[in-house]
Amino acid sequence: MKFGNPEFFHLLWSIPVLILFFRWGLWKKRQLTEIFYKPTSSVETLLAKYHRRQNTKAFFSILAVFFMILALTQPRWGYEWKELTQEGVDIIVALDVSTSMLAEDIKPNRLSRAKRKISDLLDMLEGDRIGLVAFAGTAFIQCPLTLDYTALKLFLDATDTDLISAKGTALAEAMRKSISAFRTGDDRSRTIILITDGENHEGTPLKVADSAARQGIKIFTIGIGGDSGAPIPDTAGDFKKDAEGEIVLTRLGETMLQKIALETGGTYVRSVTGDLDLNKIYLKNIKPKIEKKEIKTQRRKLWTERFQWAIFLALVCLWIEFLIQEKQIRNPAEGR
């Protein structure tokens, strides 16, 4: 036997309070009735029957409250095994962790805002597997595909520009690593969300995008940053400078990102204010348009709800309490 809401058992503490209340009320009523009637044997007999009836009514009232509290706890007994299938989409988020993502043209900086938006996306997912790839001059799988969104948040929090020593933004390697993060044998319901400022791309991103398209993988690209350029903070508390001592400015390189999205049938989103539109991409492009597949099948024990019996017994007690009529007590000394 199990209970769906065992916390409602705390309401049972109200039962002793009700008992004390009814006992006090009946004692008070007995005092008042004895004031108005002479203590003859016939009257005492009537009063005894009257008080027994009152006690019985109070008993069934308290019993009804008990069964109502029991119903709130959702008692369950008896169960059956059922196969439950979970459907969803496999999503790999490829996040740029190059030093240019520390630029503060988007507050507090590009990387922090991107991580916050990814965390918001995790709160919206419904049965989809998601993984995380971090990349700069190279790429690696920070978190493999998982249904454990809490675990992925822990990996996301630990993601920083110190993870990868190789400088640059290797878009081709990021996409290649993201494709390899999908499980072998899967040939549908796969998508990649690529978040980067798009600068200094290395390799041949369009060739990798073409390979992804032939495998049925859609890539949604998000360019984060502005056209005017922003300085890159360094570890000394200053800004990164080139060999001539000039401050290096990082600008959004969106042309390649647009081509990658177009090649794979995805979409490109430009984020200048820090709103990455991850929620919009998921709700409007991934969830309704990407074919779902069976993600997980598990055999679960489903208990049978039995709270209806407690409600039925509570109603029976209330009905009995209603049927016990309070007959008027007449003083034999009156009306003669």
C-alpha cells in the first residue's frame, strides 16, 4: 500500500482538536438543558437519550473528517506493470568558449549570457535528450546526450574559456564533434544549436555542414555580438592587444553562420542584445517540425488509486449523521 500525498497525514492532528471541541460543546449544551428542566426521572431519561444522540452525531462527524483526510492522502493498493515510451529529439548545443566570448558588448559578457539562455532552455525541455559540446580552437564533448537536465546544468556551470587552450574558433571541428556526439544507429530527430561569435573560423565549415545535411541533421546557428566590435578582457584586468599594441576588437562574423544554417535547413538568429531566442527556436522550429523518435522505454509499476473508497465512507458517515434527528425535549411539567 502506498500514499500519493502522505503529507496530508499531518491534518490528523485536527482530530483530537475536534474531539475536544465536540466534548466541550456537548458539556455546555448539557449544562444549559439542565437549567431549563426540572431534574425528574422522566426528564433525566429524555436527557440521557438526547445526549447519547448528540454523542453519536459527533462521532460520525469526526469519522467523516477522518475519511476525508484519508482521501486527501491518496491511498493506493494493487498495481499493474505498464510499458511507458518517451519520445523526443536529440539536441547538441555547441558553445563557443574562445576568449572573444568574454567581450562585454552583451552584459555581463557573451559567454555568461549564452550560458544563462541555455539554462533557460533546459527548463523548457520535455523528454528531449540534450548534450553539450565546448569549442574554441578545437572541440570536445563536455556532456554527452542525457535526459538528466540537472547534470547538464552542472557541466554548463563549469564551462569557461579556460577549458580549451587552443585559441581561435574552429566551427568545422565544433560541428564534426557535435555530429559524433549523436549515438550510432540514429538517423533522424537530430539537431545542433551552434552558439558563437563566428570569428576566426578554421577548417571547412561548409563541407561539414553539407555532411550534416546528408545525415538529416539540422543546424541552428546563433551569432552573438555586434558589428562595431568590442575589446576582449585579459587576465591582467586590461584588454587584449595585438603585436603593435593596438586593442583587439571582436566583431560578429555572421556570413558563415548564415550559410551553415541554410545548408542544413536550419535557421540563423543574430543576437546583439543578448536575447538568443533559444526558447523560440525550440518551440517554433525544433519541437513542432523535427520528427520525434522513441527516446526511452521503461517498465513502470502503476498503483491503483483507492481514494474513492475513503470519500464514499465519509459521505456515508455524513448521511448517518444527518439521519440522526435531534428530537425536541419537552418538560412534562409544561402544557398540563
